[in-house]
Amino acid sequence: MAKEQKVATTEISAQLRVGGRVKEVKFVAHAQTAGQAQTALAQLKAAQERYADAARRAKGAPKGPEGAGLRNARDTAEAAVKTAARSLNTYGFRVAYAGDGSVTVSKSSVVD
């Protein structure tokens, strides 16, 4: 008869931009990978902050080549948010990019 093994878990949390609003998000991670998952969560939060800043600057950018640098910075920051969201899925979290620097998270992870 097989014995049931308990897996050590740790709760990690961060305030992320979810669906256009900043919300507290909590995840339960395996204790062995909690440090790496916390780092990935911090990278997502930082990427979202960079995107918000770049989007604010690009909003008033002139059309044409004069504003291309600001628009490129925004697009690069958006790609960083997408990559950071995808990296969290490695740890079993259900996170997806939703547009405008926001992500969607499985309902069980969002704390209102």
C-alpha cells in the first residue's frame, strides 16, 4: 500500500496589475522552488512597473520617427511582462498576459 506523502509548501504574494487594477495575489509554491518563484514574481512586478512608465511616456510621443524610441521602449517593456508572466507558469501558477501590462491569474490566487 502506498503512503501518502505531504509536500512542503510556502505561500508567496505580491501586488500585481490584474485586469487593469492592482491586486494582492497569493500563490502556494513548493518549498524547494519557492525562492525561484518569488524571484519570478518580483521580475513580473518590476516588468509591469517598467511597462506602466514606458506607456505613460509613449502616450504623448510625437507621431513618426521622433517618437519611435518611446514606442519601442513601450513594446520592449510589454514583451518583458509577457515573458515574466510565462515564466511563472513554470512553477505551476496560472498566469497569462492580458494586454496593457496587465495579467490574468487563476481565481484561487487573487485576494480582494
